[in-house]
Amino acid sequence: MGKHSLLRARELGIVLALVALIGVTAAVNPRFLSPQSIRDLVLAAAILVVLAVGQTVVVITRNIDLSVGSVLGLSAYAAGSLLQAAPGTPVVVALLVGAGVGAACGLVNGALVRFGNVPALVVTLGTLYVYRGICFFWAGGQQINADELPPGFLAFGTAAVLGVPWLLIIALAVVLVAGFVLRSYRSGRELYAMGSNPQAAVLAGVPVGRRVMAAFLVSGALAGLAGVLFAARFGTVDAASGTGDELEVVAAVVVGGVAVFGGSGTVYGAAVGALLLTTIGSALPVLAIDQFWQGAIVGALILAAIGTDRVVAARLAARLRRREPHRV
């Protein structure tokens, strides 16, 4: 079984776990599969999926972005402030503004990692607090309520096209575009090369510095987009919006089969991982299980995913060694 076959097997395992969880929960309470419950689940998952796609692009390069929750909050507040001041602003413009704010934050992250030669973990842990501090300073203890936002924008948060919510359409578009770029474009394949073997990527002429900045730019832009979707979905935005989301995003990516050591995984797996975590959060109350166990279950899934990554890496390394020709 090759590397790609192993990755597909992992993603299939996640899908089967998701189907089993839904089946058990529906058996206990059939209302779990009611149209409204499915709609609420999909809307909640869509925002996490958008965040997970951006995080995947960064993790593939053997980096991590811990600032996405703060970027989401800052972008949501920026879009909310714009719509509050100019209620006639089209939804598309609000989405672009949020993505722009997020892209600027991502560019700062990428520049610090590239030119400062500082590990991404340290950089984004710092910017997590910086961006959150900027949002608190901007908000000044105030929050933007639903009655202060245009009705059209709030309707967008729950509106649908042929029964499919706009938030889900946007999330699917993000997944498909990112998946296509990573698979079919040279720049996307170079991200995998950087994560698999950074030294070899440099020797092969991969512009590592530019690719790192591009990865963080994408992560920031998608976190900003998710911030606007968050504002449309919930209607209330304050300086604490998105707090703690970075941990859930990383969990979704890792559980979804993206190797935390870089070089492997897909945005499709990350999207399914996000859907699995969202479903776990919705299923536990139905199954009358204390919410405390949600964290324990997610933690166990992360450890299992990391353990699987190490086992797969060791098996592939051993197979490659066996295939090496014997030197005379």
C-alpha cells in the first residue's frame, strides 16, 4: 500500500467514524436527523471547515498558525463595524473586507516567520495575543448586536440556494478550490515538498520563503472570511469572538489526516475532520454524555492521529529502505 493509499484509508476511516456517530445518535434520538438539526450542524461546521482549510495549507509546510481564532474575531468586528456604519454595504464587500483584514494578519505572520527566522509556533502564539489585543482596544468593551446589523446581512447567515445554505456553498467552494490548487498546481505541490523535506526543497529550487508567506496569507485570508461568516451566522460580535477556536481548528486538521509533521494530508480530510468534531459537539448532549468528555474524546482522537502518522511514516521509511538497490 503506497502513501496515497494510506492517506485515502485514513480519510475513509474518518468518514466511517462520522457515519457511525451519526447512526448511533440518530438511533437514540431520531430528531437528531431532522432537517433543522442537520441545518444547524452544517452551518456550524461550515465556519470550522473554512478555518481548517487555511490551517491545512500551513501545516502541510511543517508550520502552524495559532492566531486564526484572533484573526476571525478581528475580521468579524471589522466587518461588523463597516456594516454598522454603512448598512447599505453589499454582503460581497463585507466578505472581501474580512478576507482582506485576515490576509494582512496572515502576511504579518508569514513575514515574521520568514525574515525573523522564528518558529511559526512562537510567532503565531504571540500574534494570537496581539490581534486579540487590537480587537479589544478597538471594541472598547462594546459589542455589535444583531439589531445594529443590516437585515440582509443577517439573512445571508441562514439563507439557502435550492435548499443549500450559502455558508455551506462557500465552505465547499473553498475546499474544492484549495484541493485543486494543492493537487494540480506546481505551487501547491511545492508546499508538500517543503513539508516532506525542507532541505531537499531548497536544493530543488523551491522558493521556500515565498511559499511560507503565501501559506500564511491564505490561512489569514480564510480566517478573515470565516470571521464574516461568523458575524452573519450569529449576529452578535464582540472582542472575544473566536476565542479558543485555534485549538479546535488544529484538532480538526490533525484528526482529518493532515500530518502535524508536514508533507501529507488533504483539505478534504481536514474538512471531514471539522465535520466530525462539530458532530461530536452536537451528539454528546443527545446521548446524555457530559460535555466534559468532548475535550477528552477530541484529545484521544488527536493522539491517535499523531500515533498513526508516526506508524505510517515508519512503515514507508522501512519500505523505501527495502527497495533501495544493494551497493556493490
